[in-house]
Amino acid sequence: MFSSVLSLSRRLAACAAGLTLLATTAHAAPAPAPATAGPELVIEDNDFLGPGGSDQLSIIPLLFNPHVRVLGFTVASGDGWENAESAHLRRLLEIIGRTDVPVADGAVYPLVNTRAEMRLHELQYGTIPWKGAWGGLGSIDRATDTQPAIGPMKEGMPHTAPVAQSAAQFLIEQVHAHPHQVTIVAAGPLTNLALAIRQDPTFAETARQLIFMGGMLDTSMMSVTGNADFASDFNMIFDPEAAHITLTAPWKAITVVGSVSNDLMLSREYLAKLTDRKTPLTSYIGSYYDPLPMWDEMTTAIAADPTLITSAVDAHLDIDTSRGPHYGHAFVVPDALVPHGSPMQRMHIVRSIDEQRFRDTFAQEARSDLPAHGQ
């Protein structure tokens, strides 16, 4: 893999050159994929930790936008274990009356990475603030290596079941049923997408585009200045090999929503605005409030409305898969430093969005009456 063989000095030089490129060529632009006739077809792939939180609330900009048709949700372990994430998501869909949207269970474990490997990485290179299924904010030593049974759920157990297909099979089937029309929004580890790509080499090129939450490029200083909790690019760190496979596949367009999302919090003041009208959804939001950046909500909002992007830059991005201090970290490379024949893809890296319009639209959607059942 190209990312595995870059020397540290060259990697740092590439990052420096890439960041210079970001500073000098940023421009206002929407996502690069051309518009399609009719509603935008979307599949969201995520690690739907619940109840509440950014993972679960990310469905709002998709389900409540009349110009978007959600073909389904696919689930992978990451922030939590896949079986519990799927159950929390299916319960939320029941609460808001959208059991017509299928949920496909997916990858339980990363392709290569393990809890033991992450523990060793922490011992060698320092604590990873958020470890997801392998300990959350706590100690990785007390985490389990295997997926446990689902415990009691605060919001109640779901009555609906996931579809019979695996997430990878569902993704492949839907993309081929709607060739060059389906936007894949990935807001968790990219394991399901990597499996789909390995099972069907035409999968990525048959989709319309990929929009993913990750590839945080500005987090090194954050980890030094007291914001370490939000300086971990967890979606990439949990399964670096899957991220590399996915991001080097031949997508027609890739949009990166990484560092920009750290600056926009779900504050208590904003929560009060979201919940001043009582609906099943706003009651859910208020009951399971988590004061975190709106990482995944921003990603799905950009998928629903790319004109939210106010500045972005195009550059080549990949994930380091070498077993060292930068394992799972994103790096950017300008055109001049991309080796001949490299699979690295040119990506649209979001640098800023219209935050006020995002907040206003999200609040309107969260407080609105439900869309027609089945869209």
C-alpha cells in the first residue's frame, strides 16, 4: 500500500505541502457530483451509537428533506457494537414512524485491527481518547474482544428486524439497481464499504459519489491545546485498512467532511431551540442529549444540500496503514507528490460551511411534522 511505504519525513513533507495547498487554493464550491433528476438517492452507512448522539441524529437531514430518498441504512461496529447500534437505530425509526426504511446489519469487527492491537498502540504511542466499542472514553483493558449480547435499552427494544442481507450485499444491490444515482454517506468506520468493494470491484464506480466523515487533517495541534477528546479521527483509526481500500477505490467523486465538523457543537442553548416544539423526535432528542460536535449531522446535511459548503479544496488524501505512531491517520498529497500509478484519489475537502443555515435547517427539520410515510 502506498500509505504503508511513505517514510515519516516524506509523509510530513507531503502533509506540509498539502496544507500549503489548502491555504492557497481554497475556494467556495458545492460537492462535485452533478445533480440528478428527481430525489437524491442516499444510503447512510454509520456506526449508530445510541440512544441519541451524533450518530443517531444524522438521519434527520436525510429523512426530513423532501428532496432526498433514503434507500436504507447500513450498520458497522465503531462507536459501539454493531448489534446494539442496529437496535438503537431501528428503535428510533419506530419512534418517528419510519419503519419503511430498511436497516442492514454489517461488519462486527475491523478487517485487520483488533482490541489487542489498539491496546499495544496506546502503550507505545499514547492514549487514544475515544476507543468506541473497545472501551469508549474508559480503559481498553476492561473492553471485550467479541461482540456482547444487547443489554437493556433506555428507549425500549425495537420490534422491527433488520433485513436479511448483510450491509455489503445491500449496498451492492442498491447501487446496481440505481446505477450512477446513489450517494453513499459514510459517517463511521468504512468496513462495510471496503467489504462491498472487495466483493464487487465495480461497486464504487457504479455509485454516484461518496461523502464521508473523517480525514481530520488539523487535529495534531488540537491534541496539544486541550481538545484531545475531539482530536481523534476515530472512524479512520478503528479500521485503517478499510479506510485505505475505500478511499482508493474508483469513485466518481469523494467529499471529505473532517476537521470542519469539530467547530459546531450541539449546545444546550441550541437543544432548547430544537425541543421547544414537542414531537416524538424532539422528545427523543431532549431525553438523550449528548453535548458533542455535530459531526455526522453535518455530513448528512452536506449530502442533502451541498450548497452548504462555502469553501473547499481538492487534493489527494489517503490513510496511513503502517504500524507506527501515524497508523490510521489521514494525510494529503498535492498533485506534484503523487507517485505515478498511485491509486490515491483526488477528493473535495470541505474547509467551511454556512453554519447558520445548517443550524436553521436542521432545527426546522427536527421540529417539523414527519414526511409522508414511505416518501
